[in-house]
Amino acid sequence: MHDLIIIGAGPAGLSAAIYASRAELDYILIEENFVNGGQIIDTYEIDNYPGLPGLSGMDLAQRMADHAEKLGAEVINASVEGLDLEGKIKKVITDEGTFEARAVIIASGAAHSHLGVPGEEALAGRGVSYCATCDGAFYRGKTTVVVGGGDVAVEDAIFLARGCEKVYVVHRRDELRAVKTLQTALFALPNVEMVWDSNLKSINEGSPESGNKGKVSSVTAVNKNDGSERVIDTDGVFIAVGITPRSGFVGTGIKTNAGGYIVAGEDCETSIPGVFAAGDVRAKQLRQVVTAVADGANAVTSVQRYLLEND
């Protein structure tokens, strides 16, 4: 029996662990991956975290993890399969057993959204990627396609353009949603071509004759205005069309919004007493490292109050 179980070791979960250690709570941190840090480990450079400009996501994640471990954080590598949150004793059911605590912080983060087009799943890891900073080095001097129009898509395209011969950006609208500074940087690159008002119809595999059997060889884009199709030869496809909250294991007891994000205020309190949500899994306006870290701190403060009131 613990005071607290923290689910997820991204920025929100690691921040919560740091604050829980300082509050001298008896807690455990459950993370399904063997590398702590959540989504930021896939980020090439983080330039908006106060005081640490230009630090890579992996470096920042390592610093956070080292800080939490220095204060005594106990990390259990397990995959959460379900929750039993009725009553004062909360149960977290994992593939490594069931753990119990008086309070739970859900900081499970979010995952990359998929397009669901033919060829996407079959060619995943063989030309289809969701992380330019992870896989971009494999395409130096080659041609790539980025799908999306938000900050992540534009950042991916800028990163890829540094090493690729050609980068196509396929976007379903006639303007980008990314912040203007990123757009300005993107449009200034001579090796980037925009494919406006288009959706990806399929990701195509190479033929045996081409030597690309089992790998991406092209994509088919459809212009939504006139229905015309365009085949773009490419070596790789980077999909950046949003994220999906990792909240499937929470069941029906906790209130979520239409997108599956857990509904919780700035105090991180969910619809179930003793259960709190922090980071990208929480419904909120901005999902950044700095807001995730703040959530972790707020969640532990709320946990402390809850434990005192329910002693």
C-alpha cells in the first residue's frame, strides 16, 4: 500500500515524482517504456523551456529522470491495463501485477495519431515514421514527405530539409496552422515544396524490380478541390497530424472529453476523488513541456491536500 501511484514518466510524471519525494510521500512511478521522458525524447531540440534553450529532448528528459532518481523515485516498468478506483483504496492493474495506493496521478501522456491510409501500417518502420528527429538521419540526401500543417509538421519539415535533397509538405488546407515564425522559416527553404489542399490517399510500396520491395517508394495525394491525384516519389513519409491521449485504460469512471482527454482543472482533480490527471493526457489549452511540469507540481499539491482531508 502506497500513498500515491504516478502513471507515466514523462515531464508531468517526473515532475510529480520530484514533488512527491520532497513532500515525503510513499509513492511509486509506473512507466511502460524502458526510457523515461515521454514524447520529448523524440524531440531534436527544445528551445522554449525556460533557462535551458537549445537542449535536446533526450538531454532534458535525462536531467529530469536523474533529478527524480536522485530524490529516491522508484520506477516500475509495467504496462497499465486497467484501474479500479472505487473506494478509498485505488488499484492500478498492470502486466506486472496490481498495485494499491490512496491516490493516483495519471500522467500517461499522448501518442502520435495515424492517418489510417493504405500502406501506413504495413510500411511502418520501413519508410513510414512519426518522428523526424528519430529517423531523419536515414534520409540524408534523399526525398521525404511530411504530412500535416501544425507546429510539429513544420518543425519536422525544417529539420528534414537540413539533410534531405527534397521535402514535400502535404497539407489538407491552403494555409498552415503552425506559428508564424516557423512558417517563415519553412517558406524560406529552397528544397521544400508545399502540396496544398491535399490529403494522402495511400503510401505505396516499391516493386521487386525497383529494389524497394517492402519499402516506401511513393505516396498518392488527392487534391480535395478538384479530385486530381498526384503520385510523389519519396523515400520516406513522416506523419505529423496530431496526438491521441493515452487514456484508454481509464475506463468509463473518469470523465473525459470528446477527444478522450481527461477532464481536470488546474488543480488536476478529476471526476473521481483521489484521482488526478497531469500533462498531455489532461484536457487543456496548451500541451508543452513547461505546462506538463507545472501539472505535475499542481497534482502533487492536490494529492497532499486530499490525503490530509481523507486521513
